[in-house]
Amino acid sequence: MVVSGRTWFTPGIPGIYVVLLCDVLRDLGHDPAALLKTLGLKREQLLDSEYRLPLEQADAAAEAALALVGDAGLGFRYARAMRITLHGPVGLLALSSPTMDDGLEAARRYLGLRAPFLSVERVPLAERRQALSFRTDFNPGPIQRFVIEAMVIGFVYMLEQLLEASPEGAEVHFQGAPPPHAEALRRAVPVPVHYGQARDALIVSEALLAARPRLADPQAEALAREQCELEFRRWRANQEGPLPERVRAVLRDHPAPLPELAEMAEQLATSPRTLKRHLQQADLTYRQLQDEARYRQACKLLAERGTRISEVAYALGYNDVANFSRAFKRWSGKTPREYREGI
């Protein structure tokens, strides 16, 4: 359906990431040929710098790879094989940034250009630390755990590559119980790894954030940022494409309170009825997408200790604190107070 006469840019997953997945499978003793055959792809095709896989095809690749590897721990092994230069201009921007803080912020801001299913939020913590909290659009399950592990540990290795040394003052937090490969992961990762935590996150100190990457270069940084911004504007432009993705993009950047369905439809130059139909075809409701965005906003506001829970509720559009508390517990399994105490 043409909404504005322009083309919606859906980045998908760069093919090089599937090439890397095949290489990791080979290192673990598995033949990746069957995986490529299932996808109907060839290695040469994936090596094309312009080639991107639709998210559904990338999901299928991850599911097939996990079925082969089992409990060996594909996520952290994949992260260990990743090199920052594989991320193109996003990686170059991180490498050339003046501080580690700038490098991490560049990676977080432009992450959607490489992993559009993932969001990373910066949360201030006590003792002059910050958490980079990771969330995916996946439902809980093997793929979600694989992606979270690969991305969190991938950021650890990115820090190591930026510094050309172990990132002192960093640690990894994962929700849930340790997986069967937890000890192998801990031996491989150069920072402490903890399970049973409040969030899936990379914890960093202010001292680490202030450190200077070894390859900091203002000229290279400016060029890489220009390239990233150009790609970013194409990606986030309000143009034709899957309406659920467009709704998510608008809600992700919209301050509280979030727009109602009729207002969202107007912003996207469509009718409320059409918007509902497209969401139903994707097995979604507008309420679900609102809740995703409200949960992200709620976590950010609750991390601000000076803000009362009642103020958080009202900022998110709730007239009753009890309703907000029930909604937050439905999203996270914790009350707002329990969540704040765990930060």
C-alpha cells in the first residue's frame, strides 16, 4: 500500500552476519551447507555488502543454528567471533569516537541499522555506574536468549577492541538461571558475568566511559557519523512499508503520553480501520505496541530516583497509580517499587 508515494526502507539483517554464523558453526564442527540450503542462499550472495536478509529469514537461520549446536552456547561464541569492523560505518564510528562513552552511544543509537529487532536503553545506577539494558522484540525462547547473549557479550568484546585491553570496571548481568554453558561463557568473557539479575545488561563505570579508544580520530569519526546519519534517516523516514514497524518506530521516539490509535493513524496518513487491520494481520494490537513503549519509558523514569512512582504513572498517562502498578507488574513480573529496589 502506498501511503506517501515514497519507499519504506527496511534494513533487515546484513548478510555478513549470517556468513559469520556459518563460520562459527564450522568451528564447532558443524557443516553450514545445510543451513544455507534451507535458506536458499549462497555464501557469495551473503558476502555482498548491500545484501540484507528479511527478519523472518534471519530468525530461521538462528533457529536452525541453535538446533545444531544445542547446549554448546552459540550466543557468546558468535559474539567472540564478531569484529567491530564488520559493522561498517557504525563500527568505524565507535572505533574513532573520542571516548568510550561516545563509542557506546554511537553503537546504541545506530544499532537498529544492524539489529532492528533490538533496543538498548541507558540506565543510571548507583556508585557512578550505568547499565546498557538490552531488550528484543522476540518472545521468550531460544532465539531471544541467543540474541541477548550475543549482543550483550558482543558489546563486551567491542569495548575490548576499542581499548585493545580488558574493559576494567565492566560486568555482565543476565536475567534467569545460568544456562548449561555458563561456565564456558565465564571463562571466555574478560569481565564478571552474573545471572539472576534484574535486567539483561552491560554494566559500565564512569571511569571506563571516560577512557579514550586507541583509534580515536576526529576526521574519521565525522565521516562515519555522516554515513550513519544518512542511513539512519532513510531507515526511520515516515514512508511506505509494514505498518506495525512504522508504529513501533513512532512510539519508540514519542515522549509520554503516547498517542492513541486515531492520532497514530493520522500521523501515518492512514485510517484507524486500516491500521487495525494491518496490526491484526501481524497478530498484534495497538495496545500491545503501546505497552512495549510504555514499559521502556516506565523503566527509564523509575531509574530516576528523585521521581515518585505516582509521578511516573501520571507522566505515562495513568490517572490511577494502582492501574499503573498492575500494568507494570504484567509487563515485568514486578511492581514498580520492586523494580526500583532492584536497580
